[in-house]
Amino acid sequence: MRTDVTLAQMMGRRMVENPGEQLRRLSVELAAMSQTGLAFATDRYDLSRYTRLRGISAEILGLLADQPAEPITAALELDSGYATPHVDVRGAFFNGDKVLLVREASDGRWTLPGGWADPLDRPRAAIEREFAEEAGLAVRATRLAAVWDGMVSNGHRVGGHAFHIWKLAYLCEPIDPDATPQAGLDGETTDVDFFDLDTLPELSSRRTTEAQLRALRDRHRDADLPPYSD
């Protein structure tokens, strides 16, 4: 069996990818290269070159998203050290087949409780903290149900996101089954309720999608299903 690949074949494969997506991937690679370079370089000329690489990446991402480069550059500047995906955590509490969702204050749409993992957080503790802050419930994160890549499953390719966000989703159980959820304890949510998956409200899809909720419900129903992963 031949394993060699000609240049024409390689170019043909590359041309299959959407040019805009290919350009986005290259700009993300440039942003990661610049961040890692800025973390370890000591020569002032190298530092200047890596800073310019970051600016070029932001300009490309801005053009692709029809946004100015400045806020993207500012977001990139918040990161330092070796470039690596960010971690978002989400908790799913099902009451029968209904799932608890919170309404985000930022966009008025609904999502699973969650957010960024904080330094020193353990995964379960991060979800339990976010659940208490956003839904007013003390829960126990019982098992890992899914690991999603926001670029793949939540549309993060659009809108100037420079780095991948990995989303860890745990199934949760309330510590007090009679407790009533309450939104807004951290100022980031305005409402909380249970929804059937066939009558969902408008979702904040960059945080939670219907497909993700259905994957979680499958694992709530069947404990033998392995965690979903992109």
C-alpha cells in the first residue's frame, strides 16, 4: 500500500477547507505563537516581533468577524504564559426529564448554570460553586457527562474567539431535594426554571445548545453511557 502523498494531493485537501475557516485557524495559531513567545522571550526585538504577531492575529480575526481589532487585541493581552485552552464548567440538574436552566443577564437567553473555572478550583467544586451562585441551589456534582470544544459545538469560530474553550459538563443532584432555586445571587442571572427539552426557551448557544442538553439527558437516563467528548 502506498503511503506517500504528493504536493498536489496535499494542496487539494487543503482547498477543501473553507478559506475563511482556514484563515481563522491560522490566525489562532499566530495568536498562540505570540502569547507563548511573549512568555518566554527575553530579547527586546523578539518581544517586539511577538507583540506584532498578536496584533496581526487580532486584525485578521476582526476582519473575519467584521469587528474592530482593538477589543480582540485587548482580550488577547489578558492572557499570558503558555497558550492553552480555557476551561468552562456547566452543571445539569434534571428533575425527571426537565432540566434546570438560568437566564443570563448579559444576553437574556437561557443556559446551564456555569462559567469559568477559577484557580485552585477542583472540577466538581467549580460546578457546585457556579450552581450556588447562579441558581441558588446547593448541589453535588455526581459524574462527568461530557467534554465539549466550544469551537466545535458552540459556534465559537464566529465572533473573534482566539482560543479554544473546553466545556466540562457534570450531572448534578440537589443536596436538599425540597430547596427552591433562586436566580441572581451573583448578579449574572435574572431567572431560573425547569424546562422540557421539547419546549426550550431561546438558548444562549455559545454557552449551551439543545444538542448538548439532549446528550446530557441521555446520560441522566442511562448511567452506563460514557461521557460524550468532541
